Amino acid sequence: MEITYFVSGSHPYEEAIYFGVGPSFGAAFGWRVEPVERLTACACDIGVLDNRLEPEDVNIIEAFLARPAERRIPIFFRISDPDMVLSANPCVKYIFSCADRPGVHFATTYDPEGPFRDFVQKLAISRVVHLPYPYERRREVDCGLEARRRRIFLAGANDPKLYPLRQKLRRQRGRNPLLRAIITDLPHPGYPDKGAALKHAIVRERFVDYAARFTHFFLCPTVYESELAKYAECAYAGSVPVGLPPKSLKPHLGDCFLLWRGGAIELARVLLSNLDEMRARAATYRAIMRRLRDPAVLSQNFMEQVASFV
């Protein structure tokens, strides 16, 4: 089964702040990456469409879908956010308007939760398959924990409804001198590929390199317990994960993940662990992410899901 990942011909993917967007997402699986304008001409069995589309891409896709279903490949729109179905962006709204059209399906990075789960439950024809973030070993940083500062690295957008645990930690850090002494908080850079001004340039490779300056990496899922890209970035940085795992990883992590639900003293204690224990936790976590999110395994799983109904 030959898969092609189709991306917008005009979206500024180079301005995205993390790896799981556009051409880099498709290429990580070893798939061919083509612009949407090649949708009709490209010889492949399955097309996966990136969700950051522009109006001209929508016009091309609509012309493609106007053809008889038997004369076109099945396509899968990529879904990367449980709240994506609520977006006011016309191009995103178009993606969901294609539901139940012949040959149109969805590939979700996260388990269907929240508004997207409600959308899935109403589908009559379209199917939904799982396509998590792939883990790319080439992005790993080799920096021993002994060379790092014993601090907890905190990063991510502010949204008390979507990221309640992260917001809780930031509130506590603002009024607790102990937490300010042990936590480095990197402000969110914004989303320049969506038209916002870039607040700082610590993104993509630089973000992983920056995280690798510290022994620990604070991680939390969304309120829907979704597996964010930061779970891979922590393993790339070779850091000790602390916080809460997402639902998708919980059964696999054992005790390498240091759980935190709100106490300041317990965060200080994790930094007092001996170096060998810290190394073991970080190495185990990286090994688990390598295995569970191996691009070849994810691609094979995707093809098996698709083959069951296409």
C-alpha cells in the first residue's frame, strides 16, 4: 500500500513551532510528500491530507471529490486536536463538512475525545483511524544529566480549561519562591504560521536543545488526556518526565514517569534523586517512546487499519 501525505502549497509550514506539522509529519513515516495540487495526478493507494489548508487547497480538494468515488483514491483528513471541530477557520470547517462523502475518512493524532468524539459518533460512512506523532531518533539530544541544571523545565500555552494542571503549576510558581527556584518557565512563542507574532525563537530543534539544559521536563496532557508533541520532545531531550502521562501512554510507562498532582515539596524532592536513578528514568522513558512511537510500526498499524475497510 503506497501512501502519500498531501500538504498545502502555500501554508507557511517553515514557521511552525514544532515538528508534528505539514511535510515533516508525513516525511517522518517515510511517506512521499506532495502538494495538494498533485492530489489528482499522484499515483498512490491512499492520500493523507494535512489539516493546515488554505482556500486554494480547499478548491482543489473539492474538485477532486467531485469526481466519481471509483475514479479517485480514498483520502484521510488529519485531525490534530480534540477541539478542532469547533474551529471557526473556514478551511478547517470544510474538512469536517466532508464527513460521510464517499472515500473520505479521518486520521486522528489523538484518541477521539471531547468535541471530536461527539463528531465521530455521528458518522455513518466515514471511518476514523489512529495516527499518533511519530518518534524520530535523529532528533535525540545526547547530553548527560550530570551536565545539566537540576531544574524542572516548564513550557506550553496558557489555557486553564485545556491545560488545567499546567496552569495550576504556573499559578503556584507565581506565589511560591521554592517553585520559582526549581522551575524554569519558557513563555509560549505563539503561532507564527497562523499569523501571530513570534515572541521568541526557541522552537523546534532549539526547543529540544533548550529543554536538554535541565534534568526534568514537566509534562501534562490536555483536559481530554491527549498525548501532546511534548511527550516526544521530552524523550528527544533525554530528560526525566514529571507531571501526568496521557491516557495513551499510561499502561506502558511503569515508574519511569514521576507523577505530580499539586504539591510543591514533592517537586523539590524529585530534584534530589541520585543521578543513577535519574539516568535510569530518562533512559527508560526514551526507550519506551522509541518503541511505542516507532514510525515504521505506526505506519504499518495505519495501513492495517485502513486495509480493514478500504
